Amino acid sequence: MEFEGRATKHTESRSDGAGLGDEPTRERVVRTILVDGPSTAADLAARLDLTPAAVRRHLDHLMAQGALEARDPRPTATRGRGRPAKVFAITEAGRAHFDQQYDDLAVQALRYLAETGGDEAVLEFARRRVAFIERDYGIVTAAEPDLSPAEALARVFSSEGYAAAVRSLPLLPQADGGVAVEQLCQQHCPVSHVAHEFPQLCEAETEAIGRVLGRHVQRLATIAHGDGVCTTCIPHSPAPVGASTGSTAASTSERKS
């Protein structure tokens, strides 16, 4: 899929998207949604320094291509009168434009591994693939000790192409003023198409997160199974000694070979 719509200083003024240089405007729109999550046209216009009319023209084109889809917003924010603005989210076709050229080959290789070595061989491969989590977490926390554990993990995952960020949920304030829960949100997953067939890839990530933090974590949503964002719930305090690290593992019988 090619995102057309190249902007130059000669073809677009500020009213249509000035200052974009030679980078394709529509690719910037899709990448912004990929990184920041589902967004309204007004949000995109502000981030990209475009007029609402220019953004809507690009959004219409991208929806016609199948790269984006319009959704109703989540009923969480308090709004005034009028219909809530639609949010625009990236589709599987849109994600396929980013870093997934070798999915077919990877799926074939893992199918062969499952046939010859079984599910445990696939899981062992998945654990080796996410070794970067434990390898890089200590490096990041040593370099930036003021980061929260979730923020450090977001740095680690983002360096591997996951476009990760942290959302704090101040639901149960603690005595030290901290939040009870943080959510690690991965707006992009470079292996989501493969993980749809082989959930061991997601399981290994969750295990590794729990292991480096020394606490129970819970995977709430995954891009691989149709959610817009991979979301992992990280409690503020470590779990009691002996608690599980909380992979939301599918049973062996539920895994596809």
C-alpha cells in the first residue's frame, strides 16, 4: 500500500499543510495515528499543522484506501452538546505498510518449528526473541533512574519499533502519592500478524515484563487479536513473593499450529 499525497512548499500553503517538506502528507497522518492512537480530525490538524479541511481530505483518501477507519469515540470523556467527533484508527491494511514485509516467511518458519518441535519449541523461540526486554531494561533504568518502571519499559519497547507509551490510572492513590496502576500501551506491534497465529509471542513478552519488574502484570488487550493497542496493566507495588508474573497464556489446545 502506498500513501499518496506528497506536499511541497509550491503545492500546499499553510491552509492546506505548509511546512511538510517532501515527506508524504498522508503517510504522516497514518504514522501519527499509529504512534498516538485513534485520533479526531481536530487532533490530527493540531499535531500536523494542517487545516481541518486538509486533514479531512487526506482522511477520506486513506479510508478509501482501507488504511484507516472511522469509529465512535469511547464514552469516557464529558462532552457538551452535539454529536461526539469520530476518531480515526489504523486498520490491519494500514499497519501492514509498516515493518511487516516478512510476515509470510515468519509464519511459515514458525509453522515448521511447531510441526517439528511442538508448541514448547515455539514458546522457547518467542522467549529468546524478547530477550531484549531484560537486556535493555537495566540499561535504561541505570541511564535514567527517574523513570517509572513502566516508562523505562516504554523506552525499551519503542527502541524495538513498538511505539510504546505509558498511561497512568490514578484509581487508588497510595500513601506516597503514587498511582496504583500504570498501563504500558504499545500502539504498534511489528509482529502482530504473526502473533495472531502464534500467541506465544505475546505470552513471552508478558512473562518478560513481569520478570524484570518482579511483580504480577496482566495483558489486557493485543493488536494481534483485533484490539487497537497492546495494553499491559502494571501495578504500582510489587506482588507478594511467589506471585505469578501473569502471562495471559492461551492454553496449548487453543494455540494454532
